[in-house]
Amino acid sequence: MLAAAGTAGVAAGVTGWVTGIGTSTDRSEAAASGDPLTDPEQVSSRDGVLALTLTAAPGVSLAGRSTSALGFNGSSPGPTLRLRPGEVLRVRLVNELDQPTNLHTHGLHVSPEGNGDNPFLSIEPGQTFDYEIRLPEDHPPGTFWYHPHRHGYVADQVFGGLAGAIVVRGGPDLGTAADRPLLISDISLDGSGNVVSPGPPGRMMGRQGDLVLVNGQHRPVVSARAGTSQRWRLINTCTSRVLSLRLEGHRLAQLSSDGMFLPAPVERDRLVLAPGGRADVLVRPQDPGDYRLLTDPFDRGHPGMGGMGGMGPGTATATGPITVARLAVSGQSSAAAPLPGPLPTPPNSLRPGPVDNRRQIAFTMGMGMRGPGMNFGFDGRQFDPQRTDQRPALGATEEWLVTNSTPMDHPFHLHVWPFQVVETSTGSTTPDTLRDVVLVPAGGWVRLRVRFADFPGRSVYHCHILDHEDLGMMATVHVKP
Ligand code: C2O
Ligand code: CU
Ligand code: CU
């Protein structure tokens, strides 16, 4: 048996309490918490290997309650996996769910074949599967995450609580007082702690939970001393919710996006994270006080079926800011901790080219050909794991124009090979760095460049509104030597 190796850190023990669930119109307001933020358990590599068993099963504590939500090894989020470039991740996945599942290492530049980061695998209930994921020696250090990817069940399982952070170690010592993952998720629970799943309209919209949680806690408190800095590894693990984050009284110094360092820190009043997206930020409090980390409502459009009223359970649409967490700053007012200068050289920019091949790829939604409901897909086709949609050559640099003529925003995500956004319909500029999720606005487009380097094999690109992915908004890419 494989055992958890080198366990360190604090297990996520949640001790909050809840009042008025089910009686308040704003469940998010009612489920009080205010406990100190806890980090998920950490599991670190040893002698070049990170070996552990991850058991997916229902029945975890969330927001201080016993729930039917799903966890890995009894907790949601699951353990944080910490390893270095060049090391091997060996996960024995044990499926104790009543439906098939599998495991995806979102954002890692690793092989999609065999028992690697292979989204086509299906691990049936009661089965066990051994993954082996080898990081290249030059893998960028940064923040990544893992979650199930079994088509048809992804939204339910991630909404249910199955997610965890992956930290690829390395990079500069930022001299921070703390370095912690903040996995921001949302979920809907009924009065008995059962996860509430949406009906077809909610899935078409993309479900949003009533409760927004950080590391499985409702509105936890992060403590900090004025004059110090903390590195927050923000991960949007929500099924569909776009986070539009701001921290009262502070600017966030963004260090990286989707696990890749920016050329230098960028100070932001607001940070928008699409589902699946990440950002590492430095928080540098100066004055004692209590500050809320808020997410503001974000209009990502609507499937466009007028007159349906609400979208049903599990599709909370906030009309105002939601408190995600609080920052409690102690000590004396002081100067802000310094910002680091240039960050480790990001991978070479793909902007100057050359480009070996160009493709155009369209998010499409139409009335279903196969029964009721909408046909979510790319280029008018729903996902078919047997069909190969794109065949780039290994090592080629391609330019993809990803268009979206639908009335909703869709976050575009490609596995294994990170991309660079070179132009968008909104004219928004992005720093020269690679990423793996980009929000393509309704009626807009994004032009990106991808180098299909290092790993041949078959994988997928999809909408990271996971309900849309399950509805068929996913396609395959086969990189051939
Ligand atoms: Cu985070 Cu294909 O997914
Ligand atoms: Cu992914
Ligand atoms: Cu979508």
C-alpha cells in the first residue's frame, strides 16, 4: 500500500456553527463562521516522489456542519500536494463514490497518456487506480490544482467538494510571513446538510452555490501583522462562479496567474478569476483593522431562454458583494512590506512568433438535436471522446482564435499545454505570460498561442463552467510526433 508521505501542517478542523439555514432568504449571511482560516493537510514529496492515496467519498464537514458533501481522505478540500520540478506524483485513487470518477491535475505540464493526466479514464465505483504523473525538470513553480474529470459527473463532483491544491515548489523566497492556498468554492446545502443539485435550467446557466467557502470554511479569518506580507495562492474551484475579488483597504500585488509568474508584480484593486483560474497575490497590510475579502456580482450572461423566471435551486445569483473571508490585522501601523522586483523569468513569450498553424474554434450553443435542452459544444458539435477534433504537431506553435457568439461568457481551458493570450475582443491587455484559463466574453473572442511542446498524446479543451463541460462543451486534441 502507498501511504501518505511526509505529512506536515494542520488538518482542516472546522468548528464553526450555523444558525437559521433554510429560514433566511440569504443563506450566505445566515451561516455564521469567523473561525481562523485553516490550511488543508499538506503532503510533501520525499526522495523525489510524492506518493499518497486519495479516497473520494461522501460525508465531510463543511462550513462547520456535517454534510453529504464529497471529500478526499475525509476532507474538502483534499490535501495540498507539494512537490518539485522533476519529481513524480503517484496517486492511488480509491473511488468510494456511487458514480465513476477520475483525477485531473489542472495546469500541470505533464503527459496526458496512460496513467498520467488522462481525462479519458473512468474509475468505477469501488475501484482503485494508480496514477503516475512525472513533472519535467523545467516545470514552472507555482499553484495548480486537482479535481475529478469524468465527463458527465465533473460539475456534481467538484461542486460536491472534490478539489485540492498542488504546489510546485521553487521560485524566489518572497520573505512572506505566511504562504497559504485559498481554495474558493461554492456549494448549496439543504437544512440536513445534503448537497442541493440544480435541475436542467441551472445546469445550462452553470450552477452557483448559496455558500462561498474558503478551504471548506465559511468566512474564515486570516490574521496578519501590519508591516508583514502573506502569499495567498487563490484558486477558483467554483463550478461556474466567476470571482471578482477585492480586499477592503488594500491592493493585491499579483505575482502569478494560473501558476505562472508574471514578469513583475502587478498591483490590482480587483482580481477577476474565472472558474479554474488561479492567482498568487501578496497581501501587505499596513494598518490594524478588520478588512473583508469580497467577491462582487459578475454578469456572465444567460442561456437566453426568456420567461423562465429563476434558474431553480443551486443557482444563487447574488445582487451584492459576498464576504469570502476577513483579514484581521494586528500591530502598529507600519510601512507596507516591500514588493519583490523582477520575478523568475517567465517562459519565452510566444508573441513574436513564428506561428506554424492557425485554427478557429467556436463556442456554440443551439437547441438540441438530441432531445430537449441545449446543445453545448464547440463548432456545433458536442463532446465525443472517440472523435479527434484538432491534430497539432508535436513542437508546433499554433494560434487559436477562440470565438464566442453565444449570449454567455465561457472560460476556455486547455489541458497540458499552457497558452498565451495575444489579443482579445475587449482590447484588454494581459502580461506576457502563459496561462490555462481565459474567459471568452459573450459575443467576443480571444486570440491565443500555444506551443504543443514536450508531450504527445490526446487530451481535451473545454468550457470550465463545469456544467457546460458535462453538457458537451468539450473537444479533443491529439498531439502527434
Ligand atoms: Cu480544471 Cu479539464 O479542467
Ligand atoms: Cu484542466
Ligand atoms: Cu460555458
